Amino acid sequence: MAKRKESSTNTENRNYITTCNLTYAVCLVGGRWKLLILCKLEKGKLRFGELRNQICNITERMLTLQLRELERDGMVKRTVYAEVPPRVEYELTEISLKLVPIWGLISNWGAEHKETMAQKNAIEAGNLVEQE
């Protein structure tokens, strides 16, 4: 993975955004795959292939990149066993285990929001039919 220059706009924006604790936390788990990876590791250690099989449509490259970022940020622990063939397992760190009840709440909120939006869209669709 390429290293960003300290003077780049991206680095400056990241430094500015992460002064807020909430934004900092969201940046750690944000993106398309990170939270899903963390949720899959909630029940215990998984090998790379097991993770890949449990997450539909993620490429090996993307899974590798996301796992590296999560490991770098202290969210995932990577254990390499001295075996042939090599065995690597991933698991949540102690600090990321504290997120489990939080993402449960966010999941419930997401389900509620999805239902609210479905009802709103159904009402709007009904209004369009009546106007025709």
C-alpha cells in the first residue's frame, strides 16, 4: 500500500476530521467493507478464506487491503502460525469487541429506518397512482 505524503490534502483533511471523536470512530469503521468484516469476526477467529466466503462480492485484493487497514488501526489482530502451508487467523481486538453492542444498536436503527422509508415510498407511489 502506498504511503501518503504528510502534506497531501487527503492527509490534512484526515487530520482535521479526526479531531472530533465521533468522526474519528466513524472513519475507523467506515467504508463499504470494514464493518461487515468486523461483524463476521464477532463470533471468533476466522481464516482469510473463511472471511472471503462469508462476504459476498468482495475481491481478495479488497479484503486484503481492508484487513491491513483494520490491523493497522488496532481493530483486528492477525496471527500467523509457523506451519506449512502457512495458517493465518484474524480476530477482533479487545477495543473492537466493545463495538459489538453498538453495531447491534445501529443495525436495529437501520432496520427501523429501512421500514420507515419503505412505508414512505409506498405512500408516495400510491399518491402518484391516484393523481393519474
